[in-house]
Amino acid sequence: MQIRKKLIPTLIVMLFCLFLVSGCEPTVSPNTTNPSASSTVKNNNVKPTVDKKIVLYRVPTDGTQYLLPETKSIKVAENDFALATLKALVETLPNDKTMQNIFPKGTKVLGVDVKNGIAVVNFSKEFAAKTEGEYATVMMVNAVVNTLTQYPEIKKVRILVEGRKIEVLGQMDLEEPLSRNETFIKKAK
Amino acid sequence: MVKRIIILCVLMLSIIGISCVNAASPQITAIKWGVNSGNNLRIVLDCTQLTSAKAELTDGALTITVNGKLTPTISRRYSIASSTVKSMNLVAKGDKTILILPLKRPVKSSEYKLFVLRSNSGANRPDRVVLDIVNGGLNDGAQKNSIAASCIVPTYTVTGGIRGKHITLDPGHGGSDPGAHGLVTGVQEKSITLPVAQKVKALLENKGVIVSMTRTTDVDVWGSDATDVQELQARVDVAEKNKADLFISVHCNANTNRAIGGFSTYYNPKTPYDEKLADFIQNRLLKTGNFRDLGTRSANLYVNKHSSMPGVLVELLFLSNEREEKLLRSNWFQNKMAQAIADGIEDFYKQNGGVS
């Protein structure tokens, strides 16, 4: 009884602290999740390969604004899965006719570097090619982010073009790393 | 003791709410401090209204900048008997007041917390800015990396109906930036977003809204030599300067696939209201005719992300779609879309407990 008496107010105090913290903090605190799960991905061909089931979020051909998951099996070196997955998304065509690749022609993945929960993705200059309308831009960017964040060690994605930060693509702000965006994924009913 | 804690907590929880009101400039009417049995220091500034403050740790001192003037009767110097802070000096700087707190020992950013408390008429407490310095930290790992803490009180209002609200309308593109173009007539996006926004303006003004526009002619808002960020920030600045309650950006979509069409509304879920506003406007837009619903989406669009008030960016149909291009160019359909946007905004205020 004595313990319970103390437990409830303690819980309330903890809840209150949480409230304060969530209410008033700037959102700039760096992501510190999984510092151990850091992997640098570079061209290194001597690693043993494994079969890995991956999901690629593709842009539909029917003009709706939901990304469609395409599951694929790829052979990949243990630490290269992020790069291999992104290359599959950007540099291959989907098998299904209901999906398409809308990355600007010639877009290449120059590298993916995963550190402290953030995947820094480096695209070739074609990625930032001027396109008309917001649809293609938001679908393309969210396809990248949602595809990479299928891996628990990737919480956010920073997009670089030719190694440089781009602040804005179309109307989109790419200054800060982006988190998974569930509003582009259709909820199963 | 247990009872006291419960009462205290319930009281504290009850006074935390979403604070969205602002009128005259805030004033600091009283300053109190106290140290509890755990040697933790609390400084409380009573204010005439909710205001914002920021804290900064500098060499040997903690500096708090409060958006509010000091009332003349307040003492400017305090000696403080605590384990962390020796004294407190107040300096008036324009509309702001700076509290300088020289430290007895280095204080970690995880050891202090700055926040606001809303007035509580039951307890006869005014709106307050509160600084807590807790020895050994606040058990908050996430805060350790930040060197500055701040507490921003939003200045927008969502309650009380649409009448008297300040709304900023942003006709997308303009000047050197034409936006997308129609594939049949070559009509430019900038020359559709402007008349639609102007029609929304007239409709909102009829509902008693005070409307500000990021542009009223075919111009760049920042200037033709602006970077993308400068141009978009200039549009956000118009809303901030006018202390807008809502920010509505008007665009048209386009795609290389000419079959694609429909309405979509983008938002950034930075306040509890952005998504709701998007839903209300999108629902009204869909009622303008037989169009595809591309939905509302959380998108990291610059103007929505960087403005402090709730806002959306509407994508009015596709200029790359022949049928939709024709409609976008027609005066009667522009009126229809403008009406839908204005009605969606009114729906939003009605749902927020307002009477209009």
C-alpha cells in the first residue's frame, strides 16, 4: 500500500517532466539513436554476399499519391545493403507495370553513408534537374526516404547532390535530414 | 506529502495548454525566486500575458532573454542564495528584458529548463516565464546536446471564428519564376495562382478576415536575383510580419504524365492544426467537380515548415492535363476554387469552437 501510494505521484511527476520537455524544446537536438549501428558504405568488393529481401517504394503509374512497395531479393555484401537498396530504387525499373521509376534520366547514386541513424545520400547532378509540378518531387524524395528507413539503423535521410547540400528542391526543404513519411504509404484496411 | 505532490502536479498539468493568444506587448510585473530542499533554484517572472523567452549559456553565466518590458517598480538586482546562481541582474533592451545570472559552478544544459506557464485564475496566478535550475540534471538525455533552450509561444489564434483573423495568402511563383506551364496554351502557373489568390482575398474579406498578400502583381517577392531559399523565406516573412493566424500558399501541379490530375493539399505537422486545415480545404476543393483526390500529405515544403502559424500549400489541379488546364484558365472555375479555399478556411474555424 505504501509503495503504491508513492508510485502514483512519482508517475505523475515523470509524466509532467515529459510534458515540459516535449513542449518547449527546440527540435534541433542531433539524432543520437544507435551510435553503434554505424556503417560506412563504399565500393569494396571483397566482402561476403548475402541474399537480402528488400522493399523499394515505387511511384505508381495510375497518378495516385501513394508509394507502392515492391519487394525484391538482392545479393549484397553485408554492409552494403543501404547503397544496394537505393541503387535498385534509383537505377532499375520496377517489374510491375503499375509502378514506375520517376528519377530524372541519368540520376546515379554516388554513395550512401550511414552514421548515427542518419543516412547521407549522395546523388549525381541529374537528381536536382528542374521538373514542373510538385508531384514528382515529393514522390521521388519520399520514395528515397521511405525506402531507406525500412532499415532500423536508418532513422533519417539527408540528401546531397554531387556531395553538396541542397537547401530547396522545388518547394521542398532538404536542408535538414528527413524522417519516414507514413502519409505517402496507403494504410491497409 | 503525497497529497501535496498530487495537488501540485494536477495544478501544473492543468495550466499547461496550447497557448495561442497575443495582443499588446507583454510586461514583466514581478520576479520571484526560491530554492527547495534539493537545492534546486526556480525563478518565476510574472507577466501580463504569455510571452516567449530564450536561455543561453555563456562564459560563467546563464542569460535569459524575455520578450517583455520591465514595469518600473521592479528591482534590477537580486542576490540569490543558491548552489548554482550567485545573483541576478536585469537589463532592459528595447521591448526585451535580459536576465544575467552569474554562475557559481559550470551548469550543464541538462540542468536547466525554461518554460512558460499559462495564467490560472483559480490559483490567482498570471502568465509566467519560469526558469528551473536542477542540480545534477533533469534526467533528460535528449537535452544534453543543446546549448540553448527556448520556449516559443505561438502568436496565432485558432479559436473565436474566422472574423478578425489575419490570413496571409501566397500566390505561388511570380516575376522571374513562372512555375509550371500549360501544355496546350502555354499559360504560366504564376498567372493562375495570382487571380485565384486575389479571389480568395475578396471572399475572405467578406467574412471579416484581414488579408495580407505576399504579392499582388507579377513580381518576385524577394527579387529576381534571389536564391530559392531567399524567395521562399520572403513569403514566410510576410506572414510573420503580419502576425498571420494562417498561411495559405496557392500553386498548380504538373507532371510529365498528361493523364495525371486532381487536387492535393500539403502541410507540415508543426502545429496541431496544419493537418486539420489541409483536410478542410481539400474536402471543399473536391466538391468543385469530378476530380481525382490526391489527398492531403505531410510534405516538407519550405513555406509550411518555416512559418510559425498553421498553414497549407494547395496544389490546384494539373496544368499538364488538358481538361484541367482549360478549367484553371477559366474565370468561373477560378472563382469556384477560390470559394472552396475560403469555405475550407471557414470550416476550419467553425470546427475550432468559433462562432462566425
